[in-house]
Amino acid sequence: MDLNNLKSDPIVVVGGGFGGLSTVQALLAQSDGTPIILIDQSPRFLFKPLLYELLSGELELWEVAPKYSALASELGFVFLHGCVVEIDEIEQKLITLSGIEIIYSQLVISTGVTTDFSLLENLQDYACGFSNLNDFRIIKKLINKINNSSECTNPIVIAGAGPTGVELACKLSDLVNNRVEICLIDKGKEILSQSKSFNREKAINAIANRNIKIYLEHYIASLNKNFIELSTVEIERNNSLKINYSGLVWTAGLKPCSLLLADHFSDTNKKIKVNKFLQINENQNIFCVGDMIFCENYPFPSSAQVAMQQGFLTAQNIVSLREGNKLKSFQFEDLGEMLSLGIGNASITGYGVTLAGPLAFKIRHLAYLMRMPGFSQSLKSLGSRLFSQQ
Ligand SMILES: Cc1cc2nc3c(=O)[nH]c(=O)nc-3n(C[C@H](O)[C@H](O)[C@H](O)COP(=O)(O)OP(=O)(O)OC[C@H]3O[C@@H](n4cnc5c(N)ncnc54)[C@H](O)[C@@H]3O)c2cc1C
């Protein structure tokens, strides 16, 4: 497609994660023929909740991370592979790293968050996060190293006992066959402090059945190539200890992927402030969705569920804005929570059920397949799973 020769100024979506891709899909469903361009710095959409199953080999790369080019031809949008570095809100134009300029009629920003390595000195040198395919490759290599060498016996340390830390700890423990200890560290008094109580209870059982040690009310005070130094949160009972580790995964802090425009509208946490219609107040043609935003009077959590609901609403609001109709405010509908708890095991609260074990694992997988963008993608994956079980 010739970007300089479009019939009208396109609606541009920057960032094709859960928020951005849901917006594109919902816009296409209500299309008035306006071109829709999705720009992402990665060639693949990543279904992050299934990263654990990619790590364990329960799912394959094409199932968890389909290429945008394939989704674009199936769904009917234009995909541009590039990193947006600047947005000029006066000229309604954005610029990519390779110098491409695109004029937009409405813009949706959904560039998500990334691991915040600034929280501790040396962190970037010795840790990885668990939120993209690069992190996946680093951790996969560590698992192979542990499983193929009798000398690699030091613990794997995971910082942060929220859903990502806990789910990863269970999967990793299974993948190394409990051969090395997994140390799960959190500043808080309990694991999964924001999760549903049924899921927390099942996670505690899953952890107890594995070689996982939890350090609550502890934090990583310093680290070098060989050692991690842990300290207690309460200074009175300070009890620092050193762990000789084989790998560190940091799930204890994220920061928004910043764009130049976004910087003027961000708070101290660098999140972008939006109004209840998910617009940047001063720029009614710019909407923001997903993990990178906050709304002062209408708080909501950061999750794929929220990002998708925001994407659907944003598409509706863009159509209303273009037709001169009233916009709708965002209201989060909590559909529940599903946790992956080791190979072939999961826990579900919500969707009308509380369930744990292998059946919950299958239901979780099916529920996520139904959410996978692109019908033929879901069907292909479903088919391959059904046949592989015969
Ligand atoms: C391991 C893991 C498991 C999770 N499990 C669950 C779960 O079970 N349930 C749940 O609800 N949530 C879950 N989440 C959270 C969920 O994935 C996020 O809340 C969701 O992805 C947020 O969507 P988003 O659109 O804001 O950002 P993302 O999905 O992160 O997408 C952002 C996109 O923007 C692109 N991008 C960034 N900067 C630029 C740029 N400058 N130019 C172009 N493109 C750019 C990125 O490449 C990316 O594709 C999980 C997260 C992780 C990491």
C-alpha cells in the first residue's frame, strides 16, 4: 500500500498488543471505509498469558505469537512494521525510527509496558524480564543449561510474587524437574495479593508441591554476577542473606514504553493520564488504551482483559466522534482470573466457575484460543491440539 496515496487520512493504531489489536478488530467490524493502519515494532502479536505454555512446549510459537502480516491479510487492515518515535499532535502526524511520516485522522496509542531495569543497580546486566519473546529465549536457554549440565545446580531467583512470578515459578520448577530450587521473592506479606482467594489458595498448594522457596517481606538489595543479596523489609529484624544464583527473572516492576508525545502527558509513574472516554484531554483525536494509562477518578487494573475492553470501547468512541455522536465512558467488567500453575495445571475463578486442576488447564487454553485474534489462527491451533491428543 502506498501510504502517500490513501483515499482519506487513516485511523492509526500504534502498538498491536491486546489493546491495539482489539481496537483494530472492532474498528474493522464497524468500518466506513476509512483506512486503518496498525504499527508495531515487532513482526508478531504476542499472546502474553500463554508465554508459560510456549516455554514448556505445550504450545508452539505460531500458536502464541502469530505474525501481524498474516493477521492483516485475514482481517483486512494495513500493517506497518516499525517503531514510532515521535508524535506531532499539532500536525496530526507520527514519525517512525526509519523516518516514515504518517498523517492520522484519529490516533490510538497502546504501546504497553516493559520491564523497569532502573529499579536496582546492575539489574539490566544480570536479569531478564518475562514479557516478550527475547525474555522467553533467555529463560529457555537457562532451562536447557540446567537440564543438560550436572554442574548447574544453583537456584533460579524470581523477583515479584504477583501472577507472572507465581505462574512462572510453577512452570519453571516443572521444567527443571525440581532439580534446582526456585526462589520467589516479594516485599509483600503474601503472594498474589491482588488475586482471587480461591486462585491464591490453589497457587499456595501448587508451590508447596514443588521445589519453590518463598521469601516474603524480602527484597533484593544488591546483586552481582554470582550473588544476590536479600534483605528484610522490616529494618528491626534485618537478616540479610546471599543466594548464589543461576538466573534472575525480574517481574517486580514495569514501566510504560514511552513515546515523545506521551512524555508530556505522563504522571510520576510515567503512565499517561486519560479522561473517562480514554482520550488525552487536550487532544480529543488521540485515544490511549492498555497497561500504559491511568484514569484519576475511574481506576482499573492493568490486564489483557482491561486492554481488550478498552480497545472495543475506543473503536466505538472513534466512530461516534467521526459521526458527531456522544462518547461513552469506560467501565471495566471483571470477568474473572485464570492462573497457569505448572505443566497441565491451572486455576480459574470467574466465568461462572471456580475450578482447579487439569480440566481448568484445558478450559483456560480453550478460553484463550477463543480470544486469539484471527479466526483461522484459533481454528488451526484448536485442530492441531485435538489431533495431537488422539
Ligand atoms: C507473562 C504474562 C502473563 C500474563 N497473563 C495475563 C492473564 O492471564 N490475564 C490478563 O488479563 N493479563 C495477563 N497479562 C497482562 C497482559 O498481557 C497485559 O495487560 C496486556 O498485554 C496489555 O496490553 P497492551 O495493549 O497495553 O500492551 P501489550 O500487549 O504489551 O502491547 C504493546 C505493543 O506495543 C508495541 N510497541 C511498544 N512500543 C512501540 C513503539 N514505540 N512503536 C511501535 N510499537 C510499539 C509492542 O511491540 C507491543 O506489541 C500477562 C502479562 C504477562 C507478561
